[in-house]
Amino acid sequence: MGEELTFRRYQKADIPQLSKLIKQIFGDERNTQYLTWKYDKNPAGKAVSAIAEKEGEVIGQVGAIPLRFYINGKEYLATQEVDGCLDKDKGKFDTIFHLIRLRQKINEEENIPFTYFFSIAISSKIALRSERNKKVCPTPVLVKITDSEPFLNRKIPVKGLAKILALPANYFLRLWYPSNKALPKGTQLRELETFDARFDSFWERFKDDYAFMTVRDCAYLNWRYVQIPERKYKILALEEKKTDEILGFIVLCESLKEIKIGRILEIATLKNGPEKATRFLLGEAMRHFHKKRVSVILCWMLPHCHIFKELSRLGFQSRENEGVDLIYRSTFVENPVIPIDFATNKENWYICMGDADFY
């Protein structure tokens, strides 16, 4: 009996073993503090993951966190699947499929109408073997190179030549930098440490701009961008000067891997609001990243979204990352709560990089 696998729901006591397993599988440090924030501090509810266990040891999971969605005028609770992992030396061949079935059963028991996730290439191929899983679209990555030298270094073996060639290339790249630095009339820019009740009011004005969105109220935004441990994001809000009303906001971060990368995790402005609000916030992002000397800026935005044209105007280029997809799965296949054709139409979705649990 000791050799048998058991399958059950996630418990808070699993966090230390999951932290160890995730590091073993992905080589990515996700300590217990981070996982506690992610799985147990979420304002939408605690994790509803499926766990595989052997002799008291957690050897695999299909993780899932609840998130509130606003869809065509109505709020729903959904799940985002995250941190799928398996110790292949201890799990059987079909372990992952048992975990997926348990995840589906949990959603049924909790009456959660759908699940979605942002895949990596290998998990996308596995997921799409099931008729339950539907591909909405590739993740909508937009890229702007701001310093060509690191990329030229990879191509040119001659020491110092890449630096010389980068000078005219970078001058050309900066032609797409915003030229108008003035605040839109009657507004002010403020850097924030937290999201307050004004963002609930902004969400009420923003929520009908797109048909399929994560609820972006202050409870969610604070959890996602303020309470997250060991990470510091730059939060900029554009406000009406007389009333302090929020006109839009943007969330930025940088990371250093082989090169320094800037990321626009979140940007929200009103679809029918002034274009200058979007333009100014993106301009501030560009200036911030220029000061931080990043080599490339990444953002997620679908082409039908009003912010996409402003990103294009600044020289961002779409790069489809093949196999890295937004996947949707209805819980109740015979009688879906959200019509499948509607849910899998990418033009209904509003997606930012912060909607994913990895970047």
C-alpha cells in the first residue's frame, strides 16, 4: 500500500513540500512566503489544487487559484491553473491525467464554471489533446528593443564592434520614443504604494470596456501588485487634478537574466477616454525603463484593445510565441455556463502580463 499514489485536494500544510518540488522541477525559487501569498492570501479564495502524494510526500500537483471575472455584465468565479509539476521518478505515467481529472471534479463540486491557463509549449500540446481544452489565442507578446548592443554581441564575435554598431542602431530605436512629455491638461501623475478605494470607482467605469476581464478592483490589485512578497513594482496613476479621480494606471518592473528586461505588467485606461491618458502613461514607462537602462521592453496586449495602437505607435512589435497559449476549459461541457464560442473568441478578452502567474 505504501507504494500507491493518492490524489487529494490541496492543504495549506503542503506548501513546504510544494516549494521544494517546484524548485526541483523548474529550478525556480518559490519560497513558502511566496506560495502562501499565492495560494492562501488571494482575496478570491484559497487554492483549489489537485495534489498527488506518495508515502506522505507531495510528488505532483495541478495547481489552481480562484479569480473573479466580469463577463458581459455579470461576475463569475473562475480558476486559473498554475504551477503544474510532477516528479517523474516517483509518479506513474498517468499521474498527470489523474490530477487533471481531480481538478475538473473540484470545479464541478465548487460550481466553478471555467478554468483557464497560460501554457508553456509542452503543456499546451498536452492540454490540447483533450477536447475539453480550447485554445483562445497565443499569448499576445509585444516587444520593443531599446538597446541593440546585447543582441549584436550574440551575432558579432569581434570584441568592441557590437558596441560601435549599436550607437547608430540605438539612435534609430529612440526615434520611437515619445516626444511629448507634458501632462494632459488638468491631470497629475502620482507614484503609489497601494491601491485605494478610488480604484474601485475606476473599475466600475472600466469594467464594461471589454467583455471578458479579471475583476480589477483594489482588493485584487493590492493582492497582485502590493502584497506579493519579495517583489517591488512601480505603480503610476494618472489622476484628475481637481478631484483625484483615477484616469488610468500602469504597473512596471525590471529583471536581469542574460539581459535587463523591462515589463509592463498592467496598464488600464478607459477605452472611450482621452487617448492622451494612454499615451502619457506609456511615455512615462518608456522614460522609466530608459533610466533603468533596460535592453528590451515586453508587454501583453491583444490587437483589438485600444492600448495596442499606442504600443504600435511607440515601436512595439507583435511576436507570437508558438505553443505559449491562452487555454480555456468549460467545467460543464454539456451545458456550459459561458458559451464556448464566446469564451474562445479572443476579441472578447482583455489580457495583460499581470494576468499570468509567470513572466
